[in-house]
Amino acid sequence: MFKPFELFVGLRYLRAKRRNHFISFISVTSIAGITVGVMALITVMSVMNGFEKELRDRILGMVSHATITSFESRLEDWEPTRDAALIDTRVLGAAPFIENEAMFIRRGELSGGMVRGIDPDLEPTVSDLHQQMVEGELQSLEAGEYRVILGSELARAMRVGVGDTIQVMVAEGSMSPAGFRPRQRQFEVAGVFEVGMYEYDRSHAFIHLDDARVLYRYGEDVGGVRLKLDDMFTARPVAREIADGLGRGYFVSDWTRQHANFFAAIQIERTVMLIILFLIVAVAAFNIVSTLVMVVNDKRSDIAVLRTVGARPASVMGIFIVQGTVIGLVGTGLGLILGILLASNVEQIVPWLEDLFNTEFLPADVYYISDLPSELRWFDVWRVSALAFGLSVLSTLYPAWRAARTQPAEALRYE
């Protein structure tokens, strides 16, 4: 980009001792600011990528990629509907379900939640529930045995474990001489699952599909059919095509619609956070402007001598662009290295800090995820580095332009 002359003089000025030590201090500060900014940007982007991925995976492990339901809230003849959905090669699995609210009762302890009736043979084709069992097995759910699998936090709140019994009460019921009597049935706890999201671990329970039909009086109907696709990001167009193929009377929803506000909020938060952190890099880049302006004033006589011996204004401009570019390059390089190291080891660093300060940064009862995940994406790394370096180079243009406009006679008048 520059001739050897501009490069040599620019690097020479950068290494030379300053008459004004404050200039050197601002140069170091500029490098440190860019380093911290790039490191923070890479780390925060990696952590937010990790949060988004963890939330998406954990949510989809419970809610499925797409869901076929009926406008009448009950789905009749669900088996032909399931078979029709499986014709599409992009659908990897399909399973029926019934989901409704319920109240859990155990020795005076009451807790509300959601009960989902499932087919334990088909459920592994659409969810990861069988992989999230911490006690018992999914196959322990048998029709007519009235067994239930509880979330870990719900089981802890109700003080029950495998082998204990719990009352499940639903809002539906019948009238008696004593008034309205809600329907309830005793279930045996057959297992405990843990998703890692407090929302699900505290409020969800699973029973056999046939037991749910009896509890909620569904007869032979189901609530709907859950689908798992080969690519979760194509859920919306695939769901639309399946709905068109099924005809009227069916409603097909996908995970992007069910949790649209949630993931939109994450994206907005991520964007705002990046803007705020990028201001760190911007401030450091403005420090480069200050540094080079003072260097130009400090080197006015040198610039005049160079112009006198034949240096062109473009060459003088190139000398100071080299100085600012090197500052930006060093700061960006250090930030790149530290950011990658921190983002790659944040999952080990945070537990160490929690032990060191005897605190918990992400309490499970407050945050969706109680650990700090990280996913380093190289596209984000290069994008942050390019933006930081580009801003640093742009910051050199005005001081370098001022240096190029220096008039030799004016600068040497009092020398």
C-alpha cells in the first residue's frame, strides 16, 4: 500500500522516543482500548451465540419443530394425519400428544403446571426427553398404570422421588351436591427429567397418552401431532406446505411462530449489546486521532525538512497513516488473540470465578440457563476484527491530511 520510504519513516517515528511522553501514553491507551474492545466484542458475541443455541436446543427438545392441531382443539383420526405428514421426506418423525394444565398435590403441597400425554414409543422421534432423564426411564410409562415423569425442579418442590405417589387434578370435573368437584387421579412417579431450563423443569410432567385421554376425557382423540424436521430453520415453509397438503380444518404451527417474541428479544438484545461494546472501539479509535494530531504538531519541523528535500504531500500523509495503522493493527491483533482465548475458555473461567468469590452469577430460579455457554463463530471474529481495524485506519486520515498540508516555510520560521 505504501512505498518503502513512507513505511520506513512511519515505523521509525513509531519506535522513536517522544519528546512529549504524553503522546506515548495516549498511543498505549489507544492500543489498550482497541484490544479491550475487540476482546469484549468477540467474547460477548460468542456467549450470546452460545445462549441462543442452548435456548433453541433446549426449547426444541420440548416443543418440537412443528405441530399439527385442529381448530376444534382436538384432532380426530390422528394416525392418517401423522402418515400424511411423514410422506414429506423432510419430516424425520411424528408423534401424537395431549397437553393441558393441571394441579399437582402432595401432602398439602400444591403446584400448577402442564401435563403432556405422550406415546413413549414415538416420543423419541420428535424430542430429546429420553436423553434428559436423570431418574427412571421413558419406557416406564405404560397405558393404564397411571405413572408420571416430573421435571427435576417440580419433583424437588413436591418432595417426591421415583416410587412416590402424587395427585394430578384438572380443572374439568362434575357437579355434586357439595358443589363443583374437579377431576383428579393418583399417579406414581416413574421418573425425573432435567432439561436445564427452570421454566420446563419446574412446570412440566409427562404421562402416557392413553392415561391423558382418560384424565382429560379425550376418548380416542388427541391434542395434535408433533413433527421433527431434518432442518429446523426450514420449519416455516415446510409447515406451510404440510398445512396446504392436509386441507381445511388443520392448523400447522412451527417453533419460530410459537417463540417468535422470545427469539426476537434475544436478537434485539444482542444488537444493542454489540452497539454499546463497539463504542469502546470507537473511543479507542478517536484516541488515535488525538495521538496523531499531537504527533503531527510535535514533528512539524521534521515534516518541513522532508518536504524541503522533495517529499511529496502524499508521502507525508502515508507516513502518518502507517503510524495509526500499526496502532490499530497491534490493538486488533491483541484483542483477537485474547478474545478467542477468553471465548474458548469462558465455560471454565466462570465456575472458577464463582468458586473464588463464593457467588452464583446465573441463579437457576432467575435465568433460563444457569451456566454460561459459549459458541465461537469465525465469521463473527473476522467481522469484529475487520470493523475495528477499518475504524482505526479511517481515524488516521484526518491527522495525516493535516500533516500533508504543513507548509515548510511556515514550520521552519522560528527554527
